[in-house]
Amino acid sequence: MEQSSKELLISDNQLVVLLIGSIVPLGGYFLNKYAPWASESVKGVVQVVLMGVAGGLYTVLATDITGFENIAQQCLSSIVAGLFAHNTLWKPADVNIKFGAVEPPG
């Protein structure tokens, strides 16, 4: 009888980076509430930077992943996960508004 291979679609490290990227927007909302940034555009850029830094820090400090390309891939994965979580989880639940984001007109 042939044994089936149990391989995940993504690695364990990639899964953790995706989870980190999904949670980071919550901290970003809190930071943006008290930060002196005037425009929502700057707050959005800060969110993206926070997501990338969090994914990169985890990759560098807690994994054996090396090489710029691999670390950049993990950072990008964190950013994509964070933006996806923002649009599908946090924004529809108005979590960003509760943390001080300006509600869009209309």
C-alpha cells in the first residue's frame, strides 16, 4: 500500500507570519489613535510598515530562514495578510473606527 505524503500548503513559519500580519493592524490602530499623523494616508503607510517589520522581525529572530529574498518574502506575506485581515475582519467590524480612524463619508 502506498503511503500518502502529508505536506502542508505552506510552511509552519509562513503560517505564523500570516497570523502575525493579521494581528498587527490592531496594534497599528491603537498607535494611530495616539500618533500625531494628520492624514489617513500616512496612517495607512504606517500600518504597512508595521506589518512588514513585524513579519521580518519574527523571521530574523525566531526562525532559521536566511537570505534577503526569503526574509523579504516573509515580510511581503505579512503585509498581504495584514491588508487582507483589515479589509475582511477588522474594517467590517469597525474596529479601526473604535480605535480612532476617521469614518469615510457616505
